[in-house]
Amino acid sequence: MVYTVMMIARKQKKKNREEIRDEEEHREEEVKKQKNLEKKKQKNLERKKQKNLERKKQKNLERKKQKNLEKKKQKNLERKNQKNLERKKQKNLERKKQKEEVEELREEEVEKLREEEVEELREEEVEKLREEEVEELREEEVEELREEEVE
């Protein structure tokens, strides 16, 4: 009977050791699972951080591109406005020049007309003087003829 009790005790010990070993293995597996889970979480977190960083970089790049595009547009607009302004100035200068030339031509024409008018007036005056002279001469002749008749 002692043998049986000892055998049972041995079997029980063996069984206990196996249970303890199984529990330890189970605990180790749980710890491994937990570690793997933590690693996965960490990896996912790192992936998320990397993606966010990439997204931020991309957004910044897009913003810079947009800003540069706006700057280019602004410069082109300023250049275009400057060219238009220069063209307008040039046109205004040409118009002013043309007006001055037209005004000069008018003044010359007016001066020419005045000179012609003065010349006509002189001619008329000369003609008038001639006519008066001729009239005076006639009157003198008539006067002389009367005097001769009277004599």
C-alpha cells in the first residue's frame, strides 16, 4: 500500500510539474503574444507617423508650388501692366506729337492766310490809290479844260 501511495504521489508530482510547465509555457506564449501585439502597435504607430509626415511634406510642397505659381502669375501680371503702361505712354506721346504737328500746320496755314489777306489788302489799297490818282488826274484835266474854256 505504501508503494501505491508513493506511486500515486509520484504521479501527482509529475502531473503537478507538467501542469506548472504547461502554465509557464502558456504564460510565455501570452507574454510573446503581448510583445508581438505591442510590436505591431508600435509599427502601426510608426507607419502612421511616417504617413502623416509624408502628407505634411506633400502639403508643404503643394503650398510652395502654389505660392510660386502665384508669384509667377503676379510677376507676369505686373510685367503685362508695365508693358501696357509703356504702350499707353508711347501712344500718348505720339498723339501729343501729332497734335503739335497739326497745330503747327494750322498756325502755318493761318499765317499764310493772313499774309495772303494782307497782300490782297495791299493790292486793294494800291488799286484804290491808283483809282484815286486817276480820279484826281481826271478832275485836274476837267479843271484845266474848264479853265481853257473860260479863257
